[in-house]
Amino acid sequence: MSKKALLEKQAQFWELIRQGKTNTAACEAVGVDRRQGLRWRVAVGGNIPRRSVAASGRYLSLDERLRIADLAILGVSVSEMALELGRSKSTICREVARNGSARGKYSPYAAQKKAEWRARRPKPTKLASCVELRDFVVSKLELRWSPEQISASLIEVFPGREEMRVSHETIYQSIFVQGRGELRRELHRCLRSGRAVRRPRGRRAKPAVVTDMVMISERPAEADDRAVPGHWEGDLILGSNCRSAIGTLVERASRFTMLVHLPEDHSAETVRDGLVKAIITLPDALRRSLAWDQGTEMTRHKEIAFATGIEIFFCDPHSPWQRGSNENTNGLLRQYFPKGTDLSVHTAERLAEVAAELNGRPRKTLGWATPAETLEKMLLARSAA
């Protein structure tokens, strides 16, 4: 592969990462090995590079600086300069103060040369140019100090010495980003996280929000005491890289389990179709309520409720105990579907076999009866009544 083609794939890779794709998914989309994607991420310390943009009017041009000089000679005020150039007053003030001489004379050509010099990249950092500062930072990192603690202590230890100042972000960048060389790469082990690559935060696409939720606190009281069958708890168990999933439904009173086949993905539409297909096979007496987490896979919950006649209630955030039976069952299912494996390889027939095996297993909480036996007895007792 040519260097130009590889650079194009790298640009496409970063664009997909910005959209929230995983490393593996982005690599597959652009046609490179996932290890290549990891190398790209390690090279920038886990930071997602900004998009390259064309030159804009953000910075003053030479023509604008020449006009500032002409207007200054004419005695025009800063406010009038800003109005004529279409710039803010603060921009003109900073320009004149930064590039004016001690006698107040403003030289546009010298100002342009200074601006070009300041814009040169890469710039030497403080840690690269100040050995004393670098040694202090390294010594504190080896004592397991955080970069923020180091940055704050510099003000106390070296009062009045501006050259002995460095932000915690600069320390992180010097550890994570290869090629800078200010700090040894292995110093990442001294950080509390121990990570060698920064984990990007707040950059992924925002997930959809589940609207019009009815919270679990409004679920009928009969569901809490498990005396009446037909109240279910549901969730997804996820495969490797969260790319595949299996839906799980557990009946609260009997612990009877149903597995929902999701062969392609676990989008809201796929989960809706899978749940509807599974729930409509149940008799009406077993379609009372369903409790689920506030996952985005349930954004179509109204359509599920309409198609099946079941009431759907949502658990509070970070409250797995509100679906205790389902959580326990998901743990049992990991014996059949281990974490880190591709769950899409399992057929609907295989899921039915696992569910049947689990429903035929004696449970201590049921007095060593099986979920299938318990559910059958409860249905017979209610029909007789």
C-alpha cells in the first residue's frame, strides 16, 4: 500500500472514531488490520486529532496590519480601526500592544514576521527546554504524584519563577504522545490509571434518549411479591466489542427464561422486532409487565407495548438490583455464552436449546423445582381458580 493511500485510510479512520465507532469497527470499515488502528491511536496518546481546516480569517493578514499602521499614523482610535477592519476591538488592542515598539510605533512588516515565527510548529515545550523543571516533574511522578499535584506544587516550591511552571495537561501530553521525548514513555505506569494511551471522553456521538418512560416505581405491587406470574425482567448480554447481543427475558415468579435472537445487531429496531416475536408467543396471562434498563435499544418501547399488550417499566439509572432475577440469570447464561465472544454465531435453535436447559435446571430459590415446572403449576392454579 502506498504512503498516500495509507494516509487517506488514516484520515477515514479518525473520522469514524469521531463518529463514535470502535477501533475494530473503524479498521474494518477502512480496510486495515485492527493493530494498525491501535498503532495510530498509541502514536497520538489516545487523543483524537482535530480535523484539518483551511486557512480562514481568524488571524490578521499582512494587508490588515498595513491598514492598522496607516490608520495609526492618521490618529484613528482603536474602536474606529476595529469597525473599519471588521475585527473586535480587543483583537486590535492585542495586536498593537504585542507588536508595537516601546515608543508606540507600530511596524506592520515586523509584526507579520513575529506572527509567522510564533505560528511555527512544532514548538519546543517547557519540559524539553528546562532540565530543572523536567527533573522535578519526573521525580514527583516516580513518587506517584498526579500531574495536577505536581503542577500545583511548583507554585509553592518555586515562587516567583515563571520558567518553573507547567500545566498538568502538558505533563499528560508529554507522557502519552510519542515523538516528543520530554518524559520517558514508561512513566505512564506511575499514573493512577496506569494507561499508556489516553481514553477519549466526551467525543463520541451522544446516544439517543429514551422518551416517555414509565418508571419501575409505578409497576403494580403484585409484581414485587412474585405471587402473580406474567411480570418479566429483560436485558441484553453483549458479545465482544459490544457488536453482538442476545436478548434475555426472565419471568419474576418462576424464573422462566426466554432468549431473543438478534442475529444482525442490537439496534432499537432489531430489539423491537425480536421482543415482539418472542412475547406474542406467550398467553395473555403472561403478558403483564416488562422491566428494562434505560438502554437506547428500548427507544421503540411504545411500539413493543402496542404490538404485544405488555406494560413496559424502566429501572432507575445504575440500579441493576431492580432487575435482580434477570441479572442472576445473565450470570448463569455466561456459562453458555462467555464474555468476549461473538454472540451472532449462535442460531435461534441454539438459543432455544439453552433456554430449555436452563428452564429444566432445579433452582434452590424455587424449593429445587425447575422454572418450567413452577410456571406450569402457577398457570394451572390460576386457571382452576
